[in-house]
Amino acid sequence: MSEHITAAVVRSPGRLVREPDALAALLTAYHLCTEEEKGSPVTDATRLPPRYRAEIDDPRTAFADDTVLIAVEGGAAAGCLVVTAPAGGSAEIKRLWTDPARRGRGIASVLLREAVAHCADGGVATVRLSVWNWRTSAIALYERSGFRICASWDPREDLVCMEHPVA
């Protein structure tokens, strides 16, 4: 049985991203993995679509209106999650990623709990997210965390939309 390690989470409003280099490294790994899973592998971040490169190159600007959560374990960035600025009573979780070498320690769960708590503190009624249908372990994590599959708001094929009531 593996030991579950609790990671400290650093909340950063977009303009104040405290660890832009660590966040950029996590986002790079996230986007490269996602492109590979989609069947469009790229060799490095310079070959990613421009909107993803923009997040990596300047996360402070890309997430200026959002809240970025960075899990820190043993002094190193272990995972990240972005919560969009609330709109119409809801916020969206994006870019949940845990360093593959640190998976299985509860880091993603901690990030999700912190994100939902952040939304509750901000008066958000519903937190939503979308996930590729092949990420079955992520979907299971979201379901364990209180998210439920809902009608899609995104027309992309293979995308599962989920939401979690906060109030």
C-alpha cells in the first residue's frame, strides 16, 4: 500500500502566479500528453497549437483572470489546476495535471478539494469541467470528488462534461 502524501496548495490569482516556470513545466507536460492521446503527438512545446503555447510561454497573462492552484510536495511543484473566473454562477476547472512521477499520492484530490472550496468561498453555485472520454481514471476521480456527468456545453467529440454543485 502506498503512502498518501498531502501536498500544500499555493493559490495564485492569474497576474500573481508565484511560480510561472514550475507552472509552465506542468502545463507543457499536460499539453504534450494530451496531444499524444489525441493521436497528434508533437516532439516539443514549440509545435503545440498557439493557444497552448501562449499558456506555457506566459501563464500570468493566459490565466490573468483565473485562479491557479499549484500543489507543492517536498519543495517541488507536483501538480496544477486552473479555476476560471466565475461567470453566470459557475466556474470551470481546467488543466488538472499531476507530475506522473508523483501520481497515486492524492495530489489531484487535494487540488480538486481546494478548487471546490475556493469556488464556494467565492459564491459560485456550480463548478464544471470537461475531460476526454479516454481519461477514465480522471473521470473516476472526478466522480469520487462529487462531479456528475451532465449535458455537454462543448461540441468536441469524445469530450465528457461534468459538474459539481457547490452551494
